[in-house]
Amino acid sequence: MLKLQLQATCVGNHDTDALEIMAQHDREITYKTFARHVDIRSISELLGYAYDRGQEGMRLSQDYAVRFYRSVWKGKPCYHMDWSRIDHIFQ
């Protein structure tokens, strides 16, 4: 199964209507569900989390402050995570 890739973040995104619609359709999901659909390696590397076996450091799955969601982005299903109040949107 192809993993979804990062498409956008809310930072600097001027499509406030799409962000509002996404927020209205949010359904919180577990990390495990999120990880089945999203390229965890790329987002972990981008945000400085450990990913590979034996790599030291915090893993995304261990960060209690991150929340994961299933929603809609610009009319299509998406998954996104709320990381430090920044939405990272995957399609």
C-alpha cells in the first residue's frame, strides 16, 4: 500500500476555508491508524524524531502532545497531525 505524503501545513497556508472545513470534519485517531496510512519515516525525519531501530531519541508515537486525525482536505479524504499547533496534512 502506498503511504500518503505530506501535502501542506497550516503555516503560511492562506486557504482558511479549507482549514476550517478540515477542522469541522476531524475525527481523532490513534497513532497506529495514522502510521498505517502515512509515510511516518519522512515526517519523523523532518521533525527530528527517532525512527530507525536502535536510533536514540523520542519517537513520534511517544510524544503525548501530538494528536492524529482523519478528515477532509480540499474535498478529498486526508490524515493530519496536530504538532505544536501546526497541522501537517497528508494525502
